[in-house]
Amino acid sequence: MQPLRRLACAAVLLAAAALAGASPTSPREGAEFTLLQESQPTDSGKKVEVIEFFAYYCPHCYAFEPRLAAWVKKQGDNIVFRRVHVPRGEAVAAQQRLFFTLESLGMLEQYHDKAFNAMHVERLPLSQDEQVFDWASRAGIDRARFIDTYRSFGVQAKVRRAQAMMDGYRITHWPMVAIDGRFLTSPGMVSEANGSSGEQALAGTLSVMDVLVARARADKK
């Protein structure tokens, strides 16, 4: 065998060995998940808190949403789940306020998927306040009530809190999932660690989350 061919074969074998050691069912710190240097406070008691950092405009968040929603439903009372819409400048500010307005009104479960579809199916920009108000009105939400909440101090406080949480959790991309204020994982991390992509990476992320939730639950006993 020629030297160059031997080197190429060796490189392939090393890459295969590296991938073989990475598995969503036995995730490795620094690969499929990271451990925060400073744990973040949670208020979920004996239950495990799971937080998704996401954005309505994000196509990866949109692809992850159906699988994540099914996973959350399967967890039942084992976890306390919440979402945090991340900030990203003025172009996303209206979408972020839309999310926190729905949350404040107690309408998130009813309208969350519709907001995603508005962005990714209907191709609505939702980058300006009036665009968001028009969408809410067409969706059947009382326009005046929505606008009052959208502009309220409560929603402004949620927006500030979201930025503080991003800083505390060191969120650099999304979707990203935080578990028990200590662990972070994401489809991007799983994809990079395993050489997977698409649906495989999304499913792998849920497997990593299963492991981390079980670990956090065991630590609480």
C-alpha cells in the first residue's frame, strides 16, 4: 500500500473510532453536552427544570419544535418545562415580545405553533410591532388587550430577564436546551459530536436530554 493511501486509511479509521465513542445514549461532557461552570438558579423544587432557548425566526428551532413538544408531553410531571425566546437585535425584538405577550396572556399553548407557522409557512416577517398586532388580530386575539400586554412593564421585564438568562447560561446558538440549571445540549452539539444531521441530530438531542434529566433527577434524591 502506498504511504499516502496508508495515511488516508488511518485518518478514516481514526474518524470512525471517534464517532463510535460518541453516542446520544451515553453522551460525553464537552461533546454532546456541556456542564456550566456556575449552576443557574431554578425554582422547580424536586422536579427537573428544562428550558429551551429558541427564536421564532430560527428554522432549526422550527424543525425541532414538533419533536420537542412530543418529548415534553411524554415527560409528564417529571419535569418543569419552559421556553425563553432569545433576543437578537431590533429585527427580532417584535417576535420576542410576541412570545412573552402570549405567555403573559396565558395563550402560549394555543398560539405558539401558529406563531411558528406564521414565520415559516406563511412567510410573514413579524419584524415590526404593527405586523405582530395584525397577525394577532387575524389569529383571533383581542387586538387592544394584546397591544396593552405587549407594551406592558411585565413583558419588558421578561425581555430583560431573557437577556440575563442568556448571559448566565452562556447561550451562543439556538435551539439550546438547559437542564437543571447545570447542563446544556443542542442539535448542533449532537450533530458535531456524532457526524449526524437533520432528523437524526434532532432525535439524538432528545436522547441526550433523557440521560441528563435522569442524572439530574437522581442527584435530587
